[in-house]
Amino acid sequence: MDEKNIAQGSFIETYVEPGILMLKFQNDMSRKQQYNRKIDRTYLQLHFCTKGGAKFIFNQGNYALDVPAEQSLLLFNTQIDLPLQCELQPGSWMISLVMSIKKFHSLFSRQAEQIPFLSEEFREKKYYTQEAITPAIAVVLSQLMNQNIHPNISDLYLKGKVYELIALCFNRVDPGVEEQCPFLVDEENVKRIRKAKEIILERMAEPPTLQELSEEIGLSLKKLKEGFKQIYGDSVYSFLFDYKMETARKMLESNQYNVNEVGLRVGYSTSSHFIAAFKKKYGTTPKKYLMAQSQ
């Protein structure tokens, strides 16, 4: 496997094995980042946005598709090349698999009838689908994003996890079999942590304490902190702060609220506290930000 770093470590390409390439994107900058890569029609693409949001641009900019956090996108088209043109929002993470159709056929030759785009009907057509990332897939993506494995076994570990990810993406579990899933414990933890995220975003103006949050979702404080960091790449309150500031920015841009109203809606009792928080995030005051936008 050959690994290379591009754009100051924010983009890593890893050749897993012949026919399979993994791309790892981390935009931890305060501005959008664009990534471009040639991918021809002999490959299918699987993209997993685990944090933030991504925009895929097609047909020389004439069409764009947004993929929010916790969503996956599958692209398959044997008629035209689909070069990767992707724009990542600030604070976004994404993992992509690029796999040759020949390799994919070799993996699923006996299950071809279960996979829509391997059927005769789609042989000369395109197939795009966007789906929510399941808890089991989220666990594997987190392991791939945060892998800390001894170099002696890192190649084997990576290949195993990539194969596991592919299998889970095309898994069709029969009703009643789910309870046998070996990832059930981790899946339940992921579900609880996602619930924690929903709770803090819904109550962003008056969020619960970490202890209250851990009790509400039925997870220990330690597992809540560690799990949230692993899945979302940030602490609970740091994640909430970013969400508050993004919400505030959009509210200001709508011109429907004044600074005081925005501050109150995102949980700041005084405008001075809100202005200080906004300046910490964006490097300018809300008023100056709006003036710059209107120029």
C-alpha cells in the first residue's frame, strides 16, 4: 500500500490493494476546501460524510449534490467518467472508496442478483443512491478515520476494515437476524451518542450538563465523551459551539433578526457574550461580518 499526503495532510490517498483506493478527507480549516481527482467510468465510488457537509459537483459545474453529515453517496455510471469534484465545508470529514467495477464484480459475483446495479437492467445505465450511514458503518468509519495500529499490522488492519465497510454497505439483513450482529454493542452506543447530539442541538439555547446528558441517553460520562469525540471529531460542547455559531451566522444573513435576537436564540443571555463568541469563531463582530457580506 502506498500512502501520500496532499494539501498539508488534509487529504490522504491509500492504495488498499489492486482495484481499491481509499481517500480520507479532513477539512479542519475555517474555510471551504475543494478536492479534484480523475476517476474514470471503470470505477464505482462510495463516499461517506461523517462530519460537516460535502458538495459534489458534476457536469462542469452545471449540477451539484449536497451530502450532509451521516450520509453516504454511491456513484456508478459505465457511460461517462465521473471525476471527483468535491467541496468540503469547514470542519468536515469524509472517507471515500474508489473501486474498479471489475474488482467489485469479483467480490459479489455470487450475490449479484441482490445488488441493483449488478443486474442486467443496469448494465448500460447509471445508478446513484444517497443513504443514511448506519450505526455499524459509522463504527467502522470511525475506526478508519482514527486508526492507531502498530505499523506491523496496519496494512492488514486497513484491508480488513475496508472489506468490512464494503460488506456492511451491501448487507441485507433479514428480519430477526439483527440481534446476532456482532457489532450490536457498538451500534447501541453509536445510537445513544447520536441521540446525545440531537438533544444538544434541539436544546442549544439551554443545553443539559454532560452529566445530565449521559444520564438521559443511558451511557456513562466517560463513554459519552470518548464516543462523541470519536464519531464527531470534537468534544460535546465544542461541537455545540460550532453549531451555534453556524446557526447564528445564517440567522444574521437572513436579515430577519438583530444581533440581540440572534444571541438569545442560540443561548447567550447578553449581546456582549454573543459578540465575543462570534468574534472568537469568525474573527470579526456580527455587525462587521454583515457589512462585509453586503459589499
